[in-house]
Amino acid sequence: MKSVFFSRFFILLPWVLIVIIMIDVDTKRTIRAPGAARTGRAQRAARTGAPGGPGAQNQSALPVIYAITPTYTRPVQKAELTRLAHAFRQVPRFHWILVEDSTTRTDMVTRFLARCGVPYTHLHVFTPRRFKRTGMPRATEQRNAALAWLRQRRGRRDPGVVFFADDDNTYSLELFEEVTADVPTPCPATVSP
């Protein structure tokens, strides 16, 4: 009995060790990106435009990111919005357009937005029952209301990025850097003939 146990143990041991080593090597691997030598504080200052960061004077040249988030009342709504607010708070030149699927603005969302620390606009549009069927697109009324709000308040020449951010998703800060990287900004100085 002992010999069967030991033979199986010694057959499996090398494979277990190989798997452990592979997992350990994979989790210790770091991806070095340009600017990765900066400290965490310098990276945070560069992202948020805090004074002293290398990109602090250049933040005004970035376009404004408008995140349109449709939401509806449910038990996990505050948790979902809190997660989004923590990510959005770190993005420079950001405006959050939150549109509730209700006949009025709810107290919970109103209080939450007032304390979240993100520039925001709070709208509400009720979705009629006939549009809440299976197979129908969801939150189109809320997205359209947010786009109408943007068209009324922003000029055609104002640089900006519109981003549809569902409240049940998680977003990386690198996404916002990529979104604003290719947006043309007005030239600060022009040469006239």
C-alpha cells in the first residue's frame, strides 16, 4: 500500500511543482510601460493633474470626457455607482452624465452624486413599459436624453469625448488615457500670413 502511495506521489510531485513555479513566475511578471520608473505619487499627479506633476500644466489641453451612464433602481445600484465614482474621480477633465430610468430623480442617487467628488449632471427619463420587453434595446431613452443635453450645452467646436459607461462594468484608467490620446485639440498658437 505504501509503495502505491509513494509511486503516485513521486509521479505527481514534479508536475505540481512545475505548475506552482509557472503560476509564481506569471504573477510576479510586471509590464513596464513608458514612464513606469515614476513613483506612484508622480504617476497619480500626472493622471489627475495635481500640482507638481509633470502633466499639470498640460491638463487644460485635454478634451473633456463625458461619460453617459444610464441607471435604474435596484439593490446593488449604490455599490455599482460607488465603484464607478472611484474610477472617474481619478480622470482629469471628466464630466459624468447620470440618467435614471424613473419619473423623478431618486433621493439616494441625488445624495450620492452630491458627495461623490465627480463633476456631474443628473437627469431622469422613464422608459415606457412597452420598451422593457425581452429583445428590445435597453436604456436608449436615457442615452438619447444625455446626448440631447450635450447638444444643447456644448458647441460643435468644443473638444470632447463621449463615452457610454454602463454602471455594471468596471473601467481601467488606461482606457481614459487612450480615449483622449487621439482627439485633436485646437492649436494654442497659429501663424498668420
